[in-house]
Amino acid sequence: TSVMTKAFRNHKKVQQIIVGNNVTIIGGSAFEGCKALKKVTIGSKVTSIGSGAFKNCKKLSVITLKTTKLKTVKANVFKGIYAKAKIKVPASKLKTYKKLLKNKGLGSKAQIIK
């Protein structure tokens, strides 16, 4: 199961998204330009996040990754999100996910925490 490419692109009112535990892929630009989006929770079975999935979600400040299966994160996934965003990851994957999420559009003040 997946969230299709551009599924919610430029949606103006959505403030919070919970990607269910049955979803394995988040498509490219799936939530790009959701200007009101502040919080995202990504379910436990997501293995791939497509290019620009959360690009230009300027208010997106809290991202929680529940998955320990994430293998692929494409370019610019987090480009243009809130500069001091916090990305919460499973403790067992902190080091791996810091490396995986590096250069995916996160600002220098963003934090990847457990």
C-alpha cells in the first residue's frame, strides 16, 4: 500500500498527517506544498519516501518516524520545511537514520533525535 505521488500536493488546510502502519511507500511530492502542515507521523512499515514528499511544507516542525524498515529516502524530501524541525526516530536507528536523512533538504538547525 502506498500514498500516491502528488496525492495531497498543495492541500491548503491539512495540519497533521498520520501515515498508517499498512503503508510501505510514500510517493514523490505526496504532501509537497501543504502550507498548514505542522506534524507528520510515519508508520512502522514505511520502507521508502519519494523525492520532495514534504517539500515546501513551511510549518512542518515535528516528524515522527515509527518505522525501523526505512531504506530509501529520495532527494529534497524535507527541503523548505521549518528550519528548526525535529525528527524523532527509533532509538535503535538513530545513527543509521542520521546518515540516511543527511542531505535530504534538512536545514542545519534541524535535529534528528530519539
